[in-house]
Amino acid sequence: MEFVDQHVRSLLTWDILVFYHRNPDAVLDLEGLASRLGRRVEELEPEVDALCDSRILSKAGGLIRYRPATQMRETVAKFVESCQDRGRRLALIALVLHKINPGQ
């Protein structure tokens, strides 16, 4: 929950984290990542920038890499594993949606 509260700004951030966790050697530009996730570049850019600020991703020369420190990599792995349990996944989705629309 703490990881989600601090690092998962949206369901798109969630998708990016899961993608890079499952494809840790992927090196893509925004267009390539957008294509892989079925999203628009404009949607991805702020989410990728936030994950770079959190030092989960790195961006150099327009290429995005998964570069978390060892402990963060383990935390992301636990997050992705938690998503496999339906009850936990629903609780995490509710938390993210509440962050997006706090009044609802």
C-alpha cells in the first residue's frame, strides 16, 4: 500500500511498472512504449517522468530503461505479485482510483 501511495499515480503508471517488471531488459523510446501498452505518447510522458524522478526508470537519449535500485526492484516485484491476488488487486485499484478522484 505504501508503495502504491508513493509511486503509483494512476492505472497507467501501474501498467508501466508491470510492463518493465516483466520485461526488465526492454529499452524503448516513448513511441515504442506507447505502442506496447496501446496508449498515446502524451499520456505516457508525465507518468514516465514521475517514475524517472522516483528512480525506478531512467531516460537517456530518449530511451527508457528499468533501473531501480535492488530494494526498489524487490518492492516492485512484490507489488506485481500482489496484483495476482484478486482481493489485493481490487484494494490496490481502489486506492489508485481514490488518489485520482479523492472526492469520490
